Amino acid sequence: MEHRTYLWSHLVFDDLGSYRLERTKGFIDSIVQKLPSTVDGVYESILTKPKDQEMLLKILQIMLAAMRPLTLKEMQVALKTTTTSKPTEYLLENDNDFKDTLRNYCGLFICVHAEKIYFLHQTAKEFLIWKSSSAPPTTKQWKQSVRIRDAHTTLTKISEDYQGLSRKLDTLSRMLGDCYLRTYIVDVLEVAVGTTELAVSAMPEDHPDLTGYLKTRSIQLGTRFDRTGVMHDLRRAIGYQHGRRFERTGSVNDLNYAIDVTNQAIDALPPDYPDLAGYLNNLGVWLSKRFERTGSIDDLDHAIKIANKAVMGTTTIDPVSQAIHLSNLGVLLGKRFDRTDWAHDLDHAIDAVNMAVDITPEDHLSRASYLSNLGRLLGKRFERTNSRDDLAHAIDVTNKAVDMTPEGHVNRARYLSSLGNLLGQRYKIAGSTIDLDHAIEIANRAKTGSMDDLNCALSSYEAGWRCRTAPPSVRIRQAWAAANILASQQNWQESSQLLQEAVNFLSATSPRSLKHTDKQAMLADFAGLASIAAATALNSGKSAYDALQLLELGRGVIASSLIDMRGNISELKQKHPSLAAEFVSFRDELDLPTNSQTLNSSNVSSWVSQAARRREADQKFSELIIRIRHQPGFDNFLLPPTENELMRMADQGPIIVINMSSYRCDAFFVERNLIGILELPGLTLDEVRKRVADLQSRKSMGSSHNMAPLLEWLWDTICCPVLNTLGFKYSVIDGNWPRVWWIPTGLLSQLPLHAAGYHHTNSSGATVLDRVMSSYASSIKALMHGRRHYVRSQPGGDSALLISTPKLPSLPSLPGTTTEINILRDLCLPLGLNAITPPLRKRDVLQHLQTCKLFHFAGYTDPNRVDPSKSSLLLEDRQSNRLTVEDLRDLKLQNNPPFLAYLSAALTGATHAERLVDEEIHLISAFQLAGFRHVVRALWNMSDEDCVTVARVFYETLAQEGMTDLAVCRGLHRAVRELRDTNTRSLVFGWVPYVLFGV
């Protein structure tokens, strides 16, 4: 009825139908005389007939403001919300009855089609809406009487009332549930379920209160299942809605709740319940998703145990379900292999997926996925064992997956890509041009036109970064990939913006509630991110401070979190004692050592309880920090240092941060009055990797290794330009060397910057040792943290904890360690220290570390290259109870911080795990995080004689000058120079490894 004449005719005859006509000419003439002559007139006539004009206006306003046509039920709920004051009055008519009610309110002005409500015609909507160019609306006529903003106000008020009603309904449902538990009247329980259903339906999916309402519904449905045994109630009660909502919104709270209630439901089921395997499988899936989200290895271990139970609980008469459970088990075991490198996990994963393939019908859609998973796992085992049989099998099953998958299927490109990679690997070892040609052909088939388009790839990565529901680790990888493309296009501004956001988001990958080992695994994927972000920031024109802040945020994330929790909050205690008390409570919960025992059936409930407590404490701790920042003077609480705070840290000497990336390499220098930048064009990532690899291969040569080329390269490339820029251009001849702090990033942290220079030539002053005294720090934040904790003397006198292990079973003897300890014991009296030499067991050493002022260890250490937190000091009980980095990190001695730890040890060193190099996880950092103000160490093995010489000169300096920060630095500097100067002509470099990390 596009023509207005036809529309008028239709409306007139419909209007005539509402009259009770008399069969007289006079009556008909009078009716015709009253008929409106225009469509607007008909509309006016229709709208003036209903008696409840206020309700009519409300309905029309709701329809005008709604984004889409409302259903009959939605309109009824909206009207009930505005007229109902008590939840018990919230009763709805069926749709047919409400359709009649709506016709009474609105007459012919609306129509209903497919249970949705529409205006009779587009002109009806135009008739109602007030246009700003016309006269203001009046109450005397309907034409142009409704302001759109008034319509939106009405709908907004209804929405607010609706959500308020949800709260009332939720409360009522819980009250009814309590009533049922006292009376066991089924009708009461039915009303409780119905009421909670209404409460849930009233809330938007992204509303923060919905989780609580879903919990109430789960409780009521679970109660009804207990009474009736209806499985539909149990399925809805055990967290499916929460799990699905997590997939849509990314809310970890929903995922946690889905796991918790599913655990509870499974505990309530009998062991022989027919569909128990299905519920176990779902629990395993949720746990796996939480592992992907948070990196908690305990979640993955639990998921694998659950998946094993699901496999064992599946009958052979249901091969499809059994294959699903076997495949899930294999995928989970593969994930644990990726984390732990346990070969038996990989073998079991292959066996499980192989079984899934064998029992799945040839034409089943899932078989291609199982074949692809099997090929991927076999490919991993080939990379580990170089078994050509595994590689051939991987190619065969992946080829079958490709053949089973139709053209255009979403997974086909992924299967083709995997097949191409496998063929490429076989070409490398066999040299078959057939494999090479096939790999190239497969790669071309895997690609599409859009994927070849760099801008399309960029758009995809950017969309991945903006996907709020994805795990933080996935989002960061997407942002990094997008930033790389932008950088390749010289679009430094947008690339820098993405990387800055990614670095700021990095802490989300390692929440405080996670174990440190889980945090390490999550952060290992992002080594170098902060360095690239800083370099990109400089290329985009940002300041040195902006770039340096990214380095502070993106490196040492685990240590930074511990520093935040263990920091000095004396000012907060003084001004806001209640907030400080909350801070301490949550901090103590989160800073407790996590239970590292193996997860088994006897301790699952304890693990679940502990993990839930830590997650809750983490969330509340984050909320508390925000509240603290709202207090006057605390707006920067636990935030990165400001520019002025950074410069104040240079009061005792400049801080030099060396950053490396593939885009550029720079030295940042922080001085009292500025933060500057010096580009280092001669420094490259490739050259550093080559120098580090060469150093690692020759460390076993100890002091006989000619290090002159390395030290001279470090001088020419880094140290000389930096020291010259800072004004340190000449040798110091009066013994008053200025101090500098070095903070190298990446692999550069494994090279001896403090020893750089030309030590065996006549180039006077062309060494770091001759111009400055060097200390190291892992970050400026760590330096700041150390300076805020002051060492106090013990009431009963200060102690020196002296540990030496001259001989341990199966290790070469270290006779010089006894000499070292004797020298130090003789110097304890002038140092004002009581010497303590406890039994060489972990428990005894940890006990005395709590109260000592000085700790000297002369013996063996064992760096763990796979998990650096397991690096350890070797004592007599090393076989059963090692003293590890993790143990030391958990000591928390900040309330009574010790002064000095001196590690004169064989095999002591920083982590060799390149993927964790930004986290600085080693014995030095562990002692510092425990609370030690200074730590002296050797980067690699030393001869016994050199160890004794350095220790003697160092402690003699402390005895002469006192145990001060400056004396520690001067003592090591003198000891290293003395050792160097006695070997100037013999090319012996035993003095090089010694470094000081201190304030």
C-alpha cells in the first residue's frame, strides 16, 4: 500500500468496521460526513479512540526508541516493568491474549506479524515524530507529538527498572529456595525456579550482575534435579551457561564458576552414572581453556586427569564419544609436552590420538581433525628424535586429512600449511626434489588471494588484538604481528601505539594468583617485546623517557609484581591505616609460596580451594590498588616511576640502560637533570648472539681463555661511546672513581660490560675499570626498591652466615673454599659480625638467612637451563632437598633486610634460557628479591686462587671502610683491578667474571 489513497481507503474501511452501523440512509450519511479526508486524519482518529491515552503514548514511545521490532513478550515485560511494584505480581499473559490487550491499547495503529509488533505503515511512524523545524508538540493532537529524546528516556527508564526488578526477583528466588529447604513443598521450588529464570532473562549478557543471577539459577536447578532426577535440570545447572558466556565475553569469572559448579556436580553423581564421561570431558575442556587463558600448569594437569577418567568411562559401544575423549586427551598431553618437554607425554598423546583415528568411521567429519592432530604430534616427535618413520607417518596422515576436507572448508588451509611444512622438512634431510616441488605446490594451494595481501593480514592481526574475549597472550601476539607489518611499511606511529598497548597489557598474562613457574611459561613467548617497543617508540619520535618506560614495564614482569607486593608502604600505613591493613592481608595471601606438590586424587579439593582463594585475592587486590590511587597523594601508587623519580635515582651516579632490537640499538642514560639517548650503530642483535655463543662455548676454559677480542669489541661498540657522552673520558688517578649502574637487556646481560676495554696495550684509560666503578641492576624499579629498604642492626649483634662445600660426592673438590671462609672468619671481628657455620642442609641455611647480615657461599651451584627458578645452591642434602631460586625468592626479608650476599661459586651464572632472558631469573635476582641490598657473584667458573684473592681484597676493604654501599662497590672494584694488574702481560682474564648487583 505505497499509494496514500489506497492506505486511506484501507484505514477508512477498517475504521468503519469498528462502528455498529444502522441500516438507514440518514445514519450512513452522518457517518460518511465524519470520515477524515486524509491519512493523517485517519491516524488522528484511530489514536484518539483508546481510553488509556497514557499507556498508548508509552507503547508508541517504546516502539519508536527500540532498535528493532519488539516481540509480544518483550513488549509485555516492558509494560509490566513500569506498572508492577512487587516481584510476585510479575505474571505474563500468553501471546494471544496480550495481542488482544495491545489492540485495545493501540487500535489499528499497530499490527502483529510473526509475534513481532510493527507500526501499521512507515507513514504512521513519520506521523508521530516531532520535527525540529515544526511547532513544538502539543497534547491536543497526535501528529508530530512525540520527541525522539522523550522516547529514549522512557525506554532507558524501563531498562533501569527492569534490571532493578531482576535484583528483586533474584532475592525472591533465594528466599523461596530457603523456604523449600525447610518445607520440601514442590510448588515452592517450582516458583523459585520460575522466578530465577525471569531474573536471568531480564539482564543483558554483558551485565556484571548476571553472573550472580546465573549462580542462583544453577542452585535452584540443581535442587530441583535432586528432587526430580530430571537430567535437563542438571545439564543447565552445571555451568554450561557460564562456559558459553565466557566464550562470548571472555569473563574469567564465568569460566571459574563453570569449572567450580561442574566439579561440584560431578562429585554429586554416582561413579556408575551413564553419562559421567560426558560431564568429565566438559570439565576437562573448561580447565584447558583456563590453562590457555592463565598458563596455570595445575589446571592442565587436572584437565589431563579428568580427560583420562572420561576415556576410561566411555563404553566401546559408543565409538564416536570415545574418539572425542581420546582426541581431547591427546591434545592436552601435547600441550603439556609443549610446556614441560616430557617425552612420555608426547608418546602418550600420539597413542591417544592414534586410537581416536582408528575407532572413528572413515566418513566421519571429525576424522580429518584427528588425523591433522596426529600429524602435528608426530611432527613434534620427529623434531625431537629425528625419526624418519615419524616424519613419513606425519606426512601420510596429514595428507589424508587434506583429502577428506572439501575445498573451501575453514580448516583446509591449515591442514595444507601443515602438510607443506612437513614435506619441506623431509626435503631438508633427504634432498628429494619431488618433496620440494610438492611442498611448494601445497603452500600455493594453502594460500588465498586475501592472505597474500599484506594489508588483509594486518587487518586480521589488528582485529585479533581488539578481540576482548581472547586470552591476553593471544591478543599480544596479534598486536606484535600487526606492529611488525606496520614497521615494515615505516609506519612507526601506529606500530609504536600497538606495541605500547601490548606492553601495558603484558601483566595480564601473568596474574598474581599464578605460580611463578606458570608466569615464566606465559612470559617466555614475549622475550624482546619491550625492547622492540622501545626502539619503535624512538623511531616514531617519542621521547627517551617514553621509550625507557616501556622497558621498565615489559621486562622483569614477575620481579616487578613481587616488588609491588613487598614494597615499602609506611606512608600508606600512616595516612590510611585501614587501606594498608587490607593491602597487607591480600599481599600475604598472594605472596605465600604456592603448593608445588604433584596433583593427585587425594589433594584435588585442596588445590581447587587454594587456587580459588588466590584468584579472589588477586581480584580484590587489584580493586584495592585502584581505591588507594583515588586517595590524595597516592595517584601514582605502584605505577612506573615518573620522569622526576627516575632522575632522582641518578643522585649517586648515572644509570645506563642498553637496549637492543632489530630496528636499532641504543644507550639510555639517566642523570640528575636529564634522560638522554645515544644510538649505537655498531651494536647488532646478530653480533651479540655470535659473541654470547662464542663465550658460552669457551667458558669451560676459565681464566686461560683469551677474552681480549670480546672486551675490546664491547669497548669500541658500547662502553667508550657511552662513557665519553657522560663525560668520563680519562683514567682516575686519585682512587675516587665515579659510579655507574649498567642495565643491559636481552642477551647482552650475559656479557661483561664492566670489564670492557684494551687491557693489554698502551691505550691509557681505554677501559671501563680505569674510568668508573660499575654496578648492575635488573631494572631501575629494582634499584629504587632496594634503596628504600635500610639495613638495621640486630639487638643481639649482627651475624655472618658462612657456607663452604669444599667436597661434595661426585663433584671435584674445591679446596680454596675453606681458605676463603677462614679469611672471612678472621675479618668478622673488625666487621662487627658473629660468624655462624650451620649444618650444610637446606633447612638450617634457610633458618639462618632470616637473621644474618652477611651471607657468604663458597661452593657449587647448579644453573637449570630449562627452568631457571630451579637453579640451586648445592648443599649436602642436594639429592633430596635442593635450595633453589624459588626458595630464596620466597624468603621475604624486607622487614629486616640483610646487607650482602657473596656467591663465590663454581658454575654460578645467569640463566641461559634465552626465552626468559628479560625476566632475569637467577640466583642474583632471587637474593635481591628476598631483600639483600647487595649481591656479588661470578658469571662463570674461576680458579681457586683467583677466588681467594678477590674475596680477601674485598673483605679487607669492608673492614677498613665499614659495611657501607660505597665500600662494597669500592671493595670489588679494587679486588678486580688488583687481579687484573697482576696478570696484565699474561693474557689471563680470571678477574673478568666478577660483578656487583647493588644499590
